[in-house]
Amino acid sequence: MTLATSACTTSCHRVKPQLSLTARLRLHLAAWRQRRQLSRLDARALEDIGVTRAQADAEARGGFWKAPDHWSF
């Protein structure tokens, strides 16, 4: 029986690209705009997208600097 081990190098991990300050600002402003629009949706629109008012309000309170995890920085 053989024991296989691996020392993971940087190639094992997804490397996030470094974005310019302008690109980061654009992403943060997009998050701010989307949160503002989310807060303005009525109950019917929120139901259509499967979000409760409490969830929408919690997300809308997030600061512009809190971009979603799937966005690259």
C-alpha cells in the first residue's frame, strides 16, 4: 500500500486577478446600486425572485464595500 501526499502550491488554489482601483470602484458602485434597487422592490417583485422583505432589507443595509463573495478582487 502506498501513501500519497501532496504539498499544494499556488497552482492548487484559484488565484484572483488583481483589479485596478477604477475596476474595484465600479464593482462597489454596482453593488451599491443593486442594493438600492433591491430595497425599492415591492412585495410582489420580491416574491417573484424568492426573497423576503427581511432578506432584502438586510442585504440593502450592506455597505457598498461589501461586495458578494463571487466577485473577484
